[in-house]
Amino acid sequence: MKPDSMDAVFRALASETRRRILDIVKDQPGRNVNGVCTFFDMSRIAVMKHLRILEAADLIVSEKKGRSRRLYFNAVPLQMIYDRWTTEYSVFWAERLTDIKYRLESRRAKKTRKKK
Amino acid sequence: MNDNKAVFKIHINGSVEDVWREITKTDEPQQCFFNSVLDTEGLKPGAQIRMRTVSGRYTAVVGEVVEFDPPHRYAHTMRFTQYDDPPCTVTYELIEKDTGVEFVITLDGLQPGTKSAKSMIRGASFIMNTLKSLVEKGKAPLSSRVVFALGGVLEGLSPKSMSSENWPLSRQV
């Protein structure tokens, strides 16, 4: 991955709105632009602008189907970032730690929900 | 609106011809497809294809060519012999750019949650990574080579359903 294309990926990810768009598209591959717009309180033009930035970074791939554009999440740029800094050894320990974090946090979330 | 489709896209610094050869060659193992040997009577729509181990004793993937348009587009159905899942369709697209090749894999008809779907989605990243390294550096990354070595060692443990005897090219899939 060339430095400037990695820059594009980090720039695209440096926005909570764009990260949410990735969540939305990943959860439902093939969603169209209108489908994404329904999640946000902003104009279609603003959503399109975010989508363009995500597409330029290759995090979203779009395909024209008739009159609508279908959107797909492309995990490859993230995989390449991951490959650059992780080794078999660090993956092992990092996964253990994140596992513990997710498990404890979901347990705590369940408890607080019960209290309410 | 979920159309059971997944898309993977990568940019490779190389020629369309080099990428095309890696995914269609039959004269040596295809490292980007887990070092499998592509067995076919000739790539053209309707032709049967098999991905066999280097020894030829086992067959991991069976399918049929749907589209074959060198060196830009190739699509085939595929099914893992060790799972009982319905086949899906894989399309490879190679798009020439000023700075190299844009390589896109599209998976159609994946049944969510099946073992095949999981293997395909994990496999696609492996294919892209290995292919990029093969074309740009002339060899597969170390992590892929470790997988090939393990594959050789573990081959003997493959289930009977994968035996190549069950999957001659004459059997339509």
C-alpha cells in the first residue's frame, strides 16, 4: 500500500459519521445511497460527500444497478494496515486482551441494564 | 436489500497480464489460491474446473466457468467439497489504471452464516494479499508460505469427501 493511499484510508476513517456509514454498509451489503441517508439527519449531498471520501480510500466499492448505486464495504485496506503492524505473536496477545475487554464490558452493560 | 454479495478490491502495481496469469495458469500451482492446482479441460464458459492439491490426491473446490474474457474478466461457480453448502459465484475483474491494475473479487450468492461463506470471506483477503505480493515482489508473503507448508503436512488428514476420485472433470457440478 503506497503512503498516499494509506493516508486516504486514515483520513476517511477520521470521522465518526464515515465510520458509521461503514457500519451501516457492512451490516447490509448492497444498500443504496438512499438507504444510508435514512440513518442521518443531514442532506443527501452531505452523505454523498462522505461516500466519495470513503470510495476514494477504497473502503466502499459501489456498483451501478439500473438507476441506483449499490454500496459494498471493502475490508482490504484495513487488512493491509493490520498486516503492516501485527505479527503472529502480537496478534495472539492483542486478541486475548481485546477479548477480555469486550467480555467484561458487555457483562457490565448487561448488569447496568438490569439495575434500571 | 441484502443481496448476499461481498466485494473485495485491491490495487496492484503490475501488469494486467501478470495478474491474469496468476489466476488462470494451469502449468504450476496457483499460490494465490492456497497453492492449488487448477485442473480443467480448457477455460471457457461451461467448462468444469477443479482446485486440487499439488499431489492431485485431494480436491478442495469444484465449479464451472461462467464467463471467460481474457485478460479482464473471469467468473466461475464454486463449491467446497468438504461442506454441504450450495455453490456461489466468484467474479474476478482486472481494470487497467495508470499506476497498475485494480483487481476486484465479487462473491455472489453466499449463504450468510455457512461455513462456505466464512471460508470465502477469509479466503478473499488471503488471495488479494498473496496476489499483490506475487505480482509486485515475485514471491508470496511469508505468512502465505507458512500456510502452504502446513497444507502439505496436513493434506493426509483431508476427509474422504475431498478425494479426487470423487471429483473427475467429467462429473458436472
